[in-house]
Amino acid sequence: MKRPRKFFQRPLPELPEANFSGRLFAVEGPDGSGRSTQIAMLAQWLESRGFAVRSMGLRESNLVAEELEQAKKGNILTHSTLSLFYATDFFDKLINEIIPALRAGFIVLADRYVYTLMSRDLVRGADRDWVRNLYGPALVPDAVFYFRVGPRQLVERNFEKNTTLDYWESGMDLGLSRDMFDSFIKYQRLIQVEFARMQAEYGFDVINANMGVDRIQRELRRKVSSLLEIED
Amino acid sequence: MSAPKRPYPGKLIAVEGLDGSGKSTQIYLVKRWLELSGAKVYFTEWNSSVLVKAATSKGKKRQLLTPTTFSLIHATDFADRYERQILPLLRAGFIVLADRYFFTALARDGVRGVDQSWVEKLYSFAVKPDITFYFEVPLEVSLNRILEGRPALKYHEAGLDMGWSTDPYESFRIFQGKILKEYARMKKPYGFTVIDATDEIHVQQARVRKLISEQIDLARFVKRGRN
């Protein structure tokens, strides 16, 4: 069944009519919150139920991915430039991958969406209206599942995954602290505050990601089932 | 990220106009004039950030760009030049000369169907120029100047991505005609200083120099030890 779609502020000029039958579910949460594990499990389950699924991360766009990586390594871009670079990458993905998949009737599971990008800009001092405008022509997802984890638990999970904390996930470019551990905690708290603010504005479905993998998956399936109007 | 409110000692002069309006020649002559008089001057061109350029040209070559990403990647390029060069130089007291400024984005993106208030807000972090010279030229004149030599027009330059015509020359004509309308609309609200670009080059240049001298105290910009 085709359903009309909503944009945050204004339609994309590339979309003459925004009616498609696919569904867009976004999963948000910091690195280490279990997003990708849960998405993989959910995709498998949906496929077992006969749904065509496409999982998409924010990072694999054709257009500017290499340049972004290069720029991040050198840490040479200023804030507005980095915001716009990320936005270019996002819209490239939205227009050339997400929307065609939705048109074809797929369920798209987005591993992070505009909210992560917006929160990163906002904690770096970007103007709220400027950021809202920037992502104004983005498609509003059918649901946003926000995996919330406390900063302390996040540190543990990050160390389980990697032996070091990531420069960007620690917000080291912000100069919050010279100490990486300290900076990580402070930065993740700031991001969480932004997410709490956005949660009220955009109506996220919050998932307590301190829970175990299976419990989280059960909750996710329950929510998705009711959105798709299928049996759990 | 909003436009800086603090006053800075520098001055920003931008030129706008259709391809073939002669604006680049004019800004070059302004640059020479200011350099020879010993002023602190810096020149910047549209779409020239080294870092962003690779992505832009890749996107253009592979025709990956859509109106929205076309708009955003040019805004990225501009932001990079603005934050690392234009603004710091204005704060350091330079006269910054810009061959095209964000008005070019407003015109081109508008023609591509992108909402102009959206684009305007993307660029809201940038200061408005102290003087924006608009080199006004009838469409046929600028088209002749460009098309005379039957140049190989690039895909986006010719507006071929819009599908108005499969013939690059015809598409270019249509595209330029639409851009001209956008410029005409922007002239007043943005306070463009209009220069008749059908005049002889040196006549236009004399007018431009006179207008600059009247509005900017050039003696203030002469490098130390030069006067």
C-alpha cells in the first residue's frame, strides 16, 4: 500500500511525488549501544517473515566518503564545512539509495539517521535553526528507535570492541579535555542531552540499551510488528 | 554558525554575472590595480577549495549529483574557503575579492528547482559583501562571447542534468536565460551595483575603480612600510 510521506520542513526537489510503499526505520544511538547487532538480527527476522530488507549505514556514500575520511584524518575542516560535507553525504544516500529502495517496497533499516548528524553539529555550537533547515528536506522515518546507554557502560563496551577510544566518538576536536577518557565521557553526555531534547521534538521510541541483546531484540520486534501490523 | 556580528577591518568585494559577462576580467583588473597600489588584497574563486574539489569533480564526472547534493557540495566548498580564508582575511584587514559569491548558488540552485529560502539559510553563516558588482549583459551578447568558439561545454555547466534539451548548446542557452532571470530578481533585494557589461573593458574598469575608491578608504589598506 502506498502512503504519502512527510519531510521535516520542505519536500526534496528530486521527488515529484512522495508516495511509496516501503518503510523507513531509523536506529539511533552511540557507538557501542548495539545498533548494528540489533539491526542484523532484525533484518534476518524480517526476511524470515518474507519482507525485503535493506540495511544502510551513514558511512558508505559514493560521493564524498573518501574525501570525508581524508578530511577527518587531518582534522582540517572547520565546523560549518564538516556539517555541510556530512549533509551532502547524507542526501546523496537518501536520494540515490534510501528512496529508490522505499519506492521498490523495501523496509529500510537505517543505521543512524539525521539525528546523529544534527546532534554532532549542535554540540559543536551550530545554530539550531541552521541545522534544522539543513536537514529540512530529509524524509521523516516511520519510526526512530533510540538506543540509550549510560556513558560509563558505553566506555566499557567501546573497550570490549576496540582497545582504544575513537578520536571523534570522544569529541577530541572540541577540546573538552586533553584526557581522552574524560573527553569521551563529557562528549557522550553532551550528545545525550541533545538526544533528550530531540526526543521530545521528534518523538523517538527509546530503548533501554543497557539490557541484554535478546531482550532488546524482543522489544524491537514487538514494536516493529505493531508498526507493520503483523503478528509478533 | 550565524554570520559574525563583530566588526572586522577588512572589506569584501564580490562580482556576479552570467558566464561571458566579463566579470572575471574585471575583478582581475581590480586585483592588479590594488596590488600595484600596495594594498593588502586576496582573491578567491567560486568552487576552488582544494579539499572539496576532488569530491565535486568526481560527482560531476560520474553524474552522481542531484540538485540537492549539487547545492550542498558547493555550499561545502564555499564554507571551507569562507572559514579558512575569507573570514580570517577580513579579520586581518584585507580587501577580499570574490569571483562569484553565494548569489551564484542562489541563482543556479534556484534554476535547478531547489527551494531558495533553503539555500539562503545554508549560506546564512557568511557575511554579505561590502560591494557586489553585477555585470549586466543581454543574454545574446554573453551567449555569443561563450559560444563563438564552439567550446566543449561541461555537463552541469550546460545544465544538461536538467533534461531541457539533449543539445548542449541549446541546453546552455536555456540555462543561462533562466539564470539571467534569477539575477534580475536578486538585483534589488541584495543591493547589487550594476555595471553595464556591454561597455568597453577599460570604461567598465574605470567605473568600478571609481565606485570602489568612493566607498572604501584605500589608504587604510596599504601595507605597512609602503606609504
